[in-house]
Amino acid sequence: MSFKTVIPVLAAVLGAGTFAFADPPHPRGNELPPGLAKQGKIPPGHTRKIWGKGQHLPPEYRDVHFQDWERYDLGAAPAGHRWVRVDRDAYLVEVPSGLIAQAMIGVLLD
């Protein structure tokens, strides 16, 4: 292969990676498409959010607390804390601030 042939081929190969692709359309804000919202499902390609110890659980999740913590081999919530359910995850949350003291991922039954 000659030098005159190599340069155009190399330029074509290197230039092929520079094309820009448009993002697919997204719902406005945090809204789900209507069909998924009715089913309570996460859109395809999105992962569910998991929080960890030391993070703050968002206020919209703090009200789903449960009392049958013994069923799942969880300890009693200390004063000022409560167990909160998000999907199959249990979070021991400080009531006023939402600070997560303990995160137990995937332990709750449906």
C-alpha cells in the first residue's frame, strides 16, 4: 500500500468517530411516560436509585415506613429513627433530617 493510499484511509477511520448523535427525546423534568407512570415502572435504560449510609433519603420517600422490621431480621429503630421502605430496600432513617443510618438493599419481600 502506498503512502498516498494510507493517508485517506487513516483520515477516514479517525474521522468516523467524530460524528455527533442526538439524544433520544426525554420526558419533561422527572415525569415518566404515562404508560410507565400508571404501572409504577422505571423507564427502560434507567436504573433505580439506591442510597447509602450517610446520604439523605429524599423527602418523597420518607413516609413509607414499616413496623414489621422483625420479619426481615432488622433491629429495632432507635429513638428518633424509623425503618423506611423503598421498593425492596429498607433504610433506617433519622426522622427529622432523613439521614440514612443503615441501608439494607433487596431484603424486603414484595
